[in-house]
Amino acid sequence: MSNKTKLIIPTAALIAVVGVISLSSTEATAAKKSMEKCYGVAKAGKNDCANVSKTHSCAGQSKMDGDNGEWIYLAKGTCSKLVNGSLSGSAS
């Protein structure tokens, strides 16, 4: 096998992986457009990201059920149908 052939195979594999990652990123962006942040309905430890009061910046860090500063992504139009669901959060 020539040196040129040895280089082509890993390069082709890398291009395939980058293509899959790009596709996944595009799909995630499209999915988020049909989603909305819903505050006040996340269970403890089930929030999607940082809270309003900025006491944490990670998913899964909420300490209590229904905290008005914690949010989860839901399909657009769902949040307003839930008890305590709000499209804007408030610091606790």
C-alpha cells in the first residue's frame, strides 16, 4: 500500500464523521426552533440548563420541583397548558 493510499483512507473516514456531526447539529437547531423554554414545571434534577438566578449553569442541577427559575424545552404551545408553566422565569 502506498503512502498516498494510507493517507486517503483516514481522511475519508474523518470527512464522513464530520458530515454526520454537521447533520446532527443542523437537526438539533431545527428541533429547537419548534421548542420553547418552559419555566416552573421541571422536576428536581431534570432541568435543561442554567437557571434564571445563575446559581448553576448545567442541566440536572435544579434542587426542587416546580422552581420558577428552572426550565425545560417543550414543544411550542405546550407550556401554557401546564399548571405553573410560564414562558418567562423568575429568580427564586
